Amino acid sequence: MNKPIIRCKVAQKRGKVFFDSGSELNLINTETARMLAEDDPSVQFSANSYSVTCANGSKMESCGSVSLEVEIGGVISRQWFVMINNLFPRVFVGIKSMKNMNISVQTRSA
């Protein structure tokens, strides 16, 4: 099964991101954001909180937001992420950032 998950760099650390074209927001696991901030002084936190509505209608409350440098396919961009406790996958990139970074997800037909 094809999934829109690719390798990238977030705050100078290699990892994977999940592309979510149905989300307006970028999301990150709170613990992951704090871990990234330990080694990168450019990481900026904000106390802004959000109530995030999932595709199934359930709600998740954020713990604030964080600005991180993201490198995907050689494109480097600073993006804001909403921090969510126990989020998995740990990093979601939403449609606005995908458009900003000129990213499209193409599927192959069988």
C-alpha cells in the first residue's frame, strides 16, 4: 500500500513526514518538538493553542505551536506546526505548506 510518507529533515534532524492534503495545519508530536528544540536554537515556541478537528469528527487539543525549519526534496522552508500530545505519525505536513513548498502527492495506478 502506498502511503504519502517520505524522508526529510526537520530542525536539522533526519526523519519522516506524513503528507496530509486534507489538513490545513501542520501537526507535530509535542515530545518530538521538544526533542528537536534541544539541539536547534532557531526553534521558536508559541503558547497559541488550537482545537483540531480530525477527519472522523473527534477533537484534539494542542499544547501550543512551534516554528521549525523543514527540508523536503532540497526545498528548505520555515513552517509552523501545532503541537499535539501522543500524535502518530509524529509529523504531519498539511496542504498549505505542501503548496508553499510546491509538493504534490501522485499515486500510481495498479
